Amino acid sequence: MIVEIILSILLVGTALLSLEVRSSIRAISSFAAMNLLVSLLLLYLKAAYVAVFQLLIYFGVSLFLLLVIIGLGETEKGKLNRRIILPGTLFGFLLTLFLVILSLTTPLISGTEYQQTTFTEISEMLWGTYGYVLLVAAYIVAFSVLGALSLISLKEGKK
């Protein structure tokens, strides 16, 4: 119970921080931290596949937003700060890989009998149980891409 409360408070804090920060890079970083906390909460609630799926989608959206901001030249100093971008991207990739490996090896560690699950069963389970969540995630990704493309077209139109 305490873990859920702490994760929820941190989740709301990082969500508010991503809205209130003026720097685009810091806002995207806090958005990525918020998504990491959502994944940790899902992992704590024993929804490992959904946690991995959520990490993949939203870290992809965070990386896409970061690339659009860099492409538009809206960084603080007008330069690409690789000390911020590369470790964050690498951290998201390694964390996703860790959660995938953890979800596959957890029955082996706990001593329970491991049942082989095929990708077809996983996709049926995800679609049947979390179909609406997947649709919302797809809409979020689609509208993020459309918004970024419209920003790019506005920026190119001003030149």
C-alpha cells in the first residue's frame, strides 16, 4: 500500500513538472520519468507485459518529441547537448530490456513451474484485456506525430 502511494505521488509530481517546466528538454525528461513511474507501478501490480509495452510506446514518444524539438532548434542554447540525450535514450532502452528479461525469468527465479507463452497468446491477452488501453496509446502516438509534423510545417513556413 505504501509503495503504491509513493509511486502515485511521484507520478503526479513528475506529471506536473513536465507541464510547468519552461525548458523543452527538461519537460521531456520529466515526461519520460513519469512514464517510467507508470511502468514501475504496473510492474508492481504484476502486469509485466503491459509495463514493457507502456515503456516501449512512451519512451518512443519521448524520443520522438525530443528529436522534433532538436530538429526545430528549440533547445536552450541552440546546440545538441549529447550529455543529456544519449544517456536518457540508452537508459530507456536498457530499462526496457531489463523488464523484458525480468518478465521472462521471474518464474525461474521464484521456483514456480515455467509455462511457455507464445507471442500469439501474449497478443491475444493484451488485445482482449487491454484493448482500450492499446487504442488510447495508439491515438496518443498518432496525435503526437501529427502535432510534431504540424509544428515542423509551421516552422518551415516561417523561413
